[in-house]
Amino acid sequence: VSWIGIARYRNGKDAGTMLAGTQATGTVTITSATPERITGEIDVSDADGRIRGRFGAQRLQERP
């Protein structure tokens, strides 16, 4: 992994975090996956920051 990009929506605003993948450590666990939604937990950090918590995301549909 060369980098990790986390896009999120919080308090009515888009926010993002970039972590250097070659220096990042941690885990991402998928707890549920359906054709419409993915949920899980993340705990990843590098020298500059950390992302930790539960997440849910709508799966995007593939376009032909």
C-alpha cells in the first residue's frame, strides 16, 4: 500500500485524511457487506495521524 485515503462526511462537511501507506500500521475489519452497504471498523495510524472508529458506506454500483 503506497497511501491510504479516507473520505468522510462529518458535521455537514466533507473531510479527508491521507496516511502514508508505507509507514501506516493497523487494521481495517469489514463486519458486514451487502450489495448496497459495507460496515466495519478501522484503526490505522502513521507518524502524522490516526483514523479510528466504526464506519458505514454505501456501495457504488458498477456502470457498464
